[in-house]
Amino acid sequence: MRRAIGLVVSAILVTLGILFLVPASHAWFKASKSTHWTPIDAVLVEDQHHFAPHVGYRTLKYSYEFGDRFYVSDRVCFGMDSMAIDRVQTPSIGGTLRAFINPSLPSESVLVQGNCGGAWIFVAVGFGLSLLGLLVAILAIKGAPRT
């Protein structure tokens, strides 16, 4: 019975680890690619401060033109926007700010290039949960008495 419980716990931990690791790794990869994206002038469309009990955060929305199309985005960076938004020099609404666009997918843009924080935390948590799950599986298989 202990062996079965250990294997179930192991499967849950590994699954949670993968659920953290896959999207965080994708964001980390995109963040590293964004350091080579094309700089472009964008127009600040919206600058909002949101307040909830014990929490406050800020969002930006900007528009830009690339080729013959207009785009609107609210992505500050890959990672936790709240950790990077203070690094963006924001003009008043209608003012110009620097954005960086993915030239092969112009609808994708950021205001801060690279990993702006947070993604590494989720990678570490995902990796840690997966390793813990594997350790639990090994202990469950080796340590449980066979009946």
C-alpha cells in the first residue's frame, strides 16, 4: 500500500513539475530570442493602475505599425511584468515609447527585452518538483516492503 501511495504522490509531483517547467521554459526561450528583435516606436494607448486588497499592479497597452499593419499589445516582457514595468520609461497617453517586435511574427512584441524576472523561479520550481517526484518514486520502489 505504501508503494502505491508513493508512486501516486510521485506521479502528482512530476506532473506538477512539468506543468510549471514547460510554460516557464517556453517563456525563457522567447525572452532570450527577444534580445534580437527589431526596435520600433510604439504609442502608449493605456496606462492603468489596478488595486485589490493588499495588491496593486500596473498595466500598459501600446500600439505600433509594422509593414502595412497596426498592432496592439500589452506585453511588457517575458516573465513577470510587475518586475519590469518600472524599467519602462512611460510617456503620457499618446506619447512614444520603445518596443521590440519579433520580425517573423510582428504581432509579438515586448517593451523590455530578455528575461525580466520570474520565469527562472517557475523553471526552478518545476525542476525541483520533478526531481522530488522522481526521488519519491525511487524511495517508494526501493523502500517499500514487498507483499
